[in-house]
Amino acid sequence: MKIAVNTRFLLPGQLEGFGWYTHEIMRRMVLRHPEDTFIFLFDRKYDPAFVYAPNVKPIVVPPPARHPILFRIWFEWMLPRIFRRERPDVFFSPDSICSLSSDVPTLMTCHDLVPLHTPEQLAARHRKYYLTFLPRFLKRADHILTVSEYVRQDIVQTCHIDPARISTVYNGCRDIFKPLQDAEKQKVRDRFSGGASYFFYTGAIHPRKNIPRLIRAFDQFKAETGAPVQMLLAGRFAWQTGEVRSTYQEAKHRADIHFLGYVSEQDLADLTASALAVTYVSLNEGFGLPVLEAMYCDTPVLAANTSCLPEITEDAALLVDPFSEPAIAAGMKKLYADPDFARSLVEKGRLRRIRFSWDAAADQIYALLQRVVDLRFPIT
């Protein structure tokens, strides 16, 4: 097959959600299928490290597409030109956008419907674009990938898409996330929290992540227990962060709350593995990768009992109501005061994490690419 791939989120030194997803899937697929040609479509100068093997043909397609107007130019004008020249058998887009102007068979990953459910939490320039075009992308794609059954059902119910056109393929976890020895954990705590135990959040800072309630719950936990525990948050401030900043300023125990900003991949893995618990009480997620990373690090998980998180964790996390600060605080108290319970979650996490593998995901997605081609061009 000749497979065109939207690789615009493979950014050197700046991999985040879509970028890591693309990297983990495509690196494996390229190496496992040397008989195929992969056309990687970048929107700016690329790092040669992302050209994983000789069967990758990288093409820079201007303009750099990070604004809705530029999305339209890139997907609707520039990509069809490239497709006419390169003649791919199939197009894989891993970031919830595809080309409405091209008739190339298309497999598209939709990670969630957050833009449709809470558009007010999007940056203004993206709000109208996703409200208008995301349903059209879902109808255009020959087949849709989702990263959880929760998202699959959400698409069926919200956008009235035939469930036969949607497949769920779970994410995996990067190899760098693994347990640490006690001495290594203490070095991490010495570096980031003055040697103290800490609850850990990782992810971008914006309204959907529910950080104000997490901060207030931690404040309540500190007030009720007096425990020598800190809260560390790793991730960039994204948008609509005013309430997060004001809540932090109002917290009585803000001296024990630390925003680390964007941290390196190694630091992120070490921080996850050394935490008292990973706290992830997001209001809506398509997958919730930090909870899986915690399970791979043998770290207990405190997570929201909403959206996909019960599906991903099953019984390997302490699930709480993300709208209730007392419930979140009670979960923190339970994990702090009951080490036997925390260890039981770790044991369950070791069993649960086996279900999630990038190797398996790459194989399943490759099979779906073949299926998309075969359905559009059946052999007679």
C-alpha cells in the first residue's frame, strides 16, 4: 500500500498528545511494513528522526496549519494537490481533521467530542471551526477510529454515525513509564518537592481539566490532615486559566502547591513513578493517558468517575465525583492514610495495564487501513 499520513504534530522537541499518538503508531507501523510506502505530510520543517525508515517519503506541505483559516488551506487546497501527484491508496489522519475536498479513502482518529460538548472552553478562534466542521469530518471519513468505547458511543449518539463505521483501538503507554526503586523515588522528591510526598497532576491547564476543584480539594485535605504532602502540577498553561490562578492565590496551603510547567519526557516519567498518587479528575476525557502512565509506573490513581475514565481504569483506580471537592479530598485522605488500599490499586493496575499496548494498536490500525482500501476498491 501507499499510505499518506497527516504528521503535522510530529514537532521536534514539542511532542504532546496528538504528536505522541502519531509517533508511537507510525514508528511501529513503518518498521513492521517495509513493503509499503508511507508519505508523511508535515506542515513545516521536520526532524529527520521522524523519518523512521527508507520507506518513508517526507513532504513539507505549507502553510504551517495552527489557525482555522490555515487548516482550511492545508486540508482542502494543499493536500488534494499532493494526493493527485502522489496517488496514495489511503489517507490516515490521527488528529480529528480530514479533507472534505479529496476522494482518497480516509481513516481518521477522533479522540473526543469535547469541542461539541463544551465549545465555550475552546479558544475563540477554534470554536466555530470545530462546531461547523467536526461533524462533517466524521461523516466524510470512510472509517473512524476512537480511543475508547465511551467516545465511540458518544459519536453514535451525538452525530448519528453508523456504529459499523467506527472502531475502538486503545492507546498504549510509552516504554519510559516504569516503576522506580525507593532510592530513585527519593531523589525525584528531593529535586521537585523538597523531599516530601506529593500528589501529581500532568496535562495542559485549561477549564476541562478541573484544576480549581483539585486545588480546593487539596487545600481541604491539608486542612483536615495536616499531612506533609505537596501537590505538583506539570503542564503548560493553555487557555482560560484565570480561575486556576485565582484559586491558587486564594489557597491557604499554596506554599505546598507547585506548577512545574512543561517538563521533559524523562522528568514526567520520574514524577509519575515517584508520586503518592496521580490525581486526574478531568471533567471529560477521550482516553486519559496519565492514568495509564501511572498504572505502568505502579503508582496509585485517583480519577474522575465520568467519561472514559471508569472504562480505562476499571477497578484499578479510586474513582470520585469530579464535581465534589469533598469527594476528591476524601479520596486523597484514603490514599494517604491507607497504604494497603493504595497497594491494592497498584496490583490491580498491573493486571489492567496489560490490555493497553502501542504494538497492538499499530497492528489494529494497519488492519483498518487495509480494510478501508478493500471496502472502497473491492477485489472482483
